[in-house]
Amino acid sequence: MKMSIVMALMLSALVNVGYCQDQGKDELLDAAIKEFQQAIEKNPSCADAHYNLGIVYSEKGMVEDAINAYKKTLEIEPSFVKAYNNLGVIYYEAGRLDEAIESLKKAIASSTQYTEAFYNLGIVYHGKKQYSDALAAFKKAVELNPKFEKGYYNLGVTYSSMDAIEESLAAFKKTVEINPQYSDAYYNIGVAYAKKDQLDEAIKSLQKALELNPNDDKSHFALGVIYQAKRKAKVSSGKLEKP
């Protein structure tokens, strides 16, 4: 029986401002760009203006402009850790993984307690299939923030990628201990139990995932595979009742 674990690895880009998601979003983003540009024109050394301009460029999908804005931020203020973090996120999303690692390491060097930078570094390492490095980064993230549910979740995903089923199961269980509504964690708990051939426990976890998210197709699929496996086991043992 083969089931794959869904790796819902989520980057955590820290931003100082938020924008509404309604139909006026683009107009507001354009207006924000204009205002930040004017602020920079009047005060070119304002690191915050360059930083927030980078955020808006990123939201508009203007990748190179965002990168340049964050780089300018760091020219002005080399210890601006959030700019290093967000630059790492953009590099990751652009598939420039080595540059992402370099930027995130600089964020960590500037602030050794920066949980999100360790977390994002773990994601990038996972993307490079450097699982031991990813594991170390996620462990540091949850050490700094013991209630960091996504940190434990991605720790579980990484353990699973390394075929360390017991460790992945423990990490996913920690995830739902922190957040009992984390449906994907229940799904992955079910997959881990299935890999251990504890099919009844797998079914319970996958049913819980569907209770929380009834539209979760992967949990429906996994349950179907497990029910097939249970039927085959009964057929093989001669215990399946014939109609």
C-alpha cells in the first residue's frame, strides 16, 4: 500500500502592512506604490519606505522590483532582519534556492532568535532535499517557539521524507495537540499509521481529518486505499463473509 504525504510547506513572510482583498485591491496597491515612491523621493534613506515598497511589489508579482527594493533597504540598514527574511522568501518562490538560503542565514545572523527565519530556512532546505539541514532548522524554530504548530507540522513532513515514521508521527501529534483543528496533520497521522499497518488507527485519524475538512479529497482517497487493504487482508485470511 503506497500513500504519499501532502507537504503543505508554508513560507512565513513578515510584513508591516496589510492590504484588503476586495475588487479594489490592485488600485490600492498601485496607490501604495505611488506613496512609497514619493516618500523615497523626499527621503531616499528611509529604509522602512523601501521595505514596504518591496512588500507591495511582491504582492503585485513584481519579483525583480521587490528584490531590488529589499536590497536597497539592506544597503541603508544592513541589520533589517525582516528584509533579509522576505528576500529569502522571494528567492525561494522564484526557485533561487541558494540565494534564499544565503539571505535567510543573514537574517538569522542578525537575530539568532528569529523563529520565522529558521522556519523558512527549513522549507528551503527541504526544497533542496537537504533533509538533515531542514530538520535542524525546524527543530530550532520549535525550540524558540514551542507553540509553533506549523513548525511541528513541517518537522513531521521532513521526518516522513526521511522515512522516520515514529518521529514524524510524534511531530504530527504535537501539531494537533497545539491546534486540534489542523486537518492536514490528522491526514498525515493517518498516513503514518497506515505505513505502520495500524489500519484502524489510520482510519480514525483520516475520519477526523474529514470531520474538520469534508472536502479533503486526499483523505477520502487514503481511506479508500485503506479499506481496500483491509478487504484484501480479510480475503487472504478467509474471514471475508460472502453474500
